[in-house]
Amino acid sequence: MTSASNGQTSIIRTERGLTISGTRITLYDVMDYLTAQYPIPFIRDLFDLSEKQISDALAYLEANRPEVEAEYKKVLKDTDELRLYYEEQNRERVARIATLPPPPGLEAAWEKLQASKARHQLQA
């Protein structure tokens, strides 16, 4: 692992990308919640970060906004491409699993689940 070029050791570059030092949490994880307009205290508590860790992450994002946003867009694009790839790879498997009967002894729960799914699809 190497230190990111911000003069701080709180944000490092790992094989996962820009990461908060001492965690497996990337700045992209934080950005997902910032983009969805979650409050900072919620994000801090969700990831179990200290005040210093979250403030350093936010300061790094602010100081390096263009570079980090460009990298974040690439991460989102790559993630979407992977999702589409695996959906295609598993399409037949998912369809086959959907046709399987309920596990023995769980028929009532299975029916309840199917009814809940049907109600949910009507609401969507």
C-alpha cells in the first residue's frame, strides 16, 4: 500500500482504490452515500469511522474533487459492466432455480413469499 499524494496518511491507494487507512472502506463507498445525500453523521456511523477519518476523507474529496470524481465514474462504469456480465452469465441458472419446487417442509412459507413478491411487483 502506498500513501495517496495528499500529504496525509489517512487516505491510501490500495488495490481497491482510494481507501481510508486502517479500513477496507473506499472513498467510493463514502461517495455513494454522499451522492444519495445521506447525512455525514450517518455515513460515519454506518462505516464505524472516527471523526478524524470521516473529516480526512471529506477533506481529501474536496481537495481532489476532479480526479476523485473521474475515478468514481470509472468505478461506477466498471461495476455496472460487471453486473451486466454476471447477470448474463447467470440468466439460465436463475431461471432454472425459479422453477424449482419449494424445499420440503417450507411450502407455507414459500407461498407467503410468492404472495409478497406478487404484491411488491404490483406496487412497482
